[in-house]
Amino acid sequence: MGFSAWGYAAQNNYEFDDATQRQQFNQLTTTLRCPMCQNQNIADSDAMIAKDMRRKVYQLTREGQSQAQIIDYMKARYGDFVYYEPPITVATIWLWVLPVVFAIGGLLMVLKRGKPAPPEDMAEQLKEAERLLKQDKE
């Protein structure tokens, strides 16, 4: 994932004890989604909530919390939406299963339908059609 100039500049304002903390901060801010901006990470967003989230990530990183702990904190506070890799739960599994079920169901319906049955007596149907046409002309 790339950094925008704005997001990168905002991240450079933070001071870290070592390169590992900076790397963790950079990684977290690109993998956490801004709740206000929909599909923009908090590194690239200039929304107030993204700035608050960056500050909290910085604070937790400086406190020595692991990446998993910080992600868990953010998910507990903002919901699973803030993490680009949501967990597989009963609620989220349906997002993957339902399209497959509908596709298989549609395919089965098309296959069961088969060919239309041929008309029993084509000559009689043609005579009926001619009779209806003559009635319309009268």
C-alpha cells in the first residue's frame, strides 16, 4: 500500500524510540480504515477521527503494545469495519456463502427447465391462429 504525501508527512511528525516502533505505526495506520472516509486508511485520511486514531495508535505503540493488541483495541472501539481484514464470523460468512448459493440455485433452475415441449398438433394450432386472424379482420 502506498502513502500519500499528506499521510506520510503526518506520520513523520511522530517520534519513536526505535525503527521497529515506527514500522509498526506505519503498518497499522495503513491497515486501519477511517470510519468516516469508508475506503481510506487512517494514514491517508485528514478526517478528525482519523487524526484521533493515529494519535491513539502512536500512544499505544509508544506504550509497547503489540500490533495485534492495538488492532483489537481499535476493533473494540470502532467495530470490525476499521480493520481491512475482518474476522470470519457467522455474520460475515453469509457474505461469502450467499452469492455461491444463489449462483448454484440459478444454475439448477436453468438446467431443470430444459427444452420446451414440442406442440402436440402444429396443424391444428395453425388453423386456430388463422381463424383468430379472420375474426380480427371482420
